[in-house]
Amino acid sequence: MSGSSHALVIVSGMSGSGKTVALNTFEDLDFYCVDNLPAELLPDLVRSATHPERGSQKLAVGIDVRSRGDLANIPKWLSAVGAMGFDPRLVFFDTRDEVLLKRYADTRRRHPLTRLGLALTDAIALERQVLRPLHSLADVIIDTSELNVHQLRHRVLTGLGLAMDSSLSLLFESFAYRRGVPPDADFVFDARALPNPHWDPRLRPLSGRDAAIREYFEAPEQALVGEFLAQVNGFLDAWLPRMRSSTRSYVTVAFGCSGGRHRSVYLAEAAAEHARAQGWREVATHHRELE
């Protein structure tokens, strides 16, 4: 893949198998990512990305059971984009049924096919049937049943030959305390003592990724937030390099607040940005309650 002027990765697989984490990984590697693309629009997207003024381009596209169009036509569409100078690779993420059932029970999210009035087990069975053409064409199949977020990112990188180096991989995660602390967190910072934009009706629908929330936290009257973040960054600046010299390959830094939507998300994003500025190359964010 690295030798092609244009790289295209199709990200597909079962709902709940980790496709969002995979697309975030590609985005961290400067891929232009599009999720839930109507399958028949794939050639049009690629044609737009190959405009002469854009030069070399890397694309990662999510196509799965949510996508409109007959997925049996995927071979024809992949052939068409190959003729445009792209090297299409299809990565299929799979997970055992019993693990998917547990993940949906834990997150309380709806499977996209339950809108048809199906029970969850029937929706999973139908999804496997619909995705059979993609599964049979996959260049790489990744079973995520036993993988945590770090391990999934590593499999994506190594499975496609994209690994950047062997340095420490950092994940900055946000969460809501009402749903429990992430079990794989190495450092946990409690942000519930900080001002909460939830109580501002204007800001309540937003998340810590939005500019208005960042402006709220970075305003002079919210100096406490800046002090909290500076102390956390100072701690991590001192100790993360020491962890790199050990046998560890990844570290998860988690920020928690009441709803997992504003304070924790903002802090995770800000800490990740600081880590990148400090020279850490493999840095990712994961917002459990948003994703």
C-alpha cells in the first residue's frame, strides 16, 4: 500500500465490531475518512479525491449494513476505483455473536437492523447474510472478539503494513462515571469538580469537541480548568517517558465526568493535543459515551 500514489481502504464488518476505532486509527494516519458511505457512491468519491490539484491522497471509507445499494456490486465498484489509480484494500471486522450481544447489552445502543422490528439475535444473523459479499472479498479479516482498543489499533496498523514505529501508543479516553471506569485505564483523572457546561441550555446539546465548549473552558473565568489540565499534562510529561522504557507498548489515560460528554471529552482532546506537541507519534482519542 505504501508504494501507491493513491491508497483506498474499505472498512466493513459487523456492527459493534470496532469499525469506528479503525476509522479513527486511519484518520490519525492522515487518511481522509468517510463513514457510512452509500456503496454506489464509492466511484464518485474516489473520482473527486483524484483531482490533479490534490496530489497523493489516502482514503478510508466505511461501507457496511447501513449503506444503501446492493453490496453484491462491490467487485464492480472496486474494479472501477482501481482503474483510477487507487489500490483498494478491504478490511472486514468480525466478532463472535455472543460478544456482540454482550457489547450491545453493555452500551445499550440499538443495532441498525432492529429498526426492521427484529430481535437483536435475528438482526445480527441478517447482517452476516447481507455482508457476505464483503466478507468473501476481504483482503484482511480481523476478529475483534478478544481485542481491546489498543490491540485493535495495533492489528489495523500491522495488518495493512502501516505501523509507524515501536514507540508507546497513547490513548486518551473520556467516560461517564455512572457507567463505570474503563477497565483498561492506566491513569484515571476525575473532572467532576470542574465547572459543568451542562447547566447552560445553549451548551448542553454540544460535546467537548465543539468550539463553543472549548471557548467556555478556556475563558479567563474558568482558570480552574486550565490549572487542572496543566497539572495533568505535567504529570504525564514526567512519567510517560519512563513507561516507554519498560516493556509496555500502550498506555490509556482516562478522564471521567458525570455524563461523559463535556468536561471529560474536552480534557481528553486537549491532553492528546499536548502529547502530540510533545512529540508522541501514536496518539488517539476515544469518547466512550459519544461513540
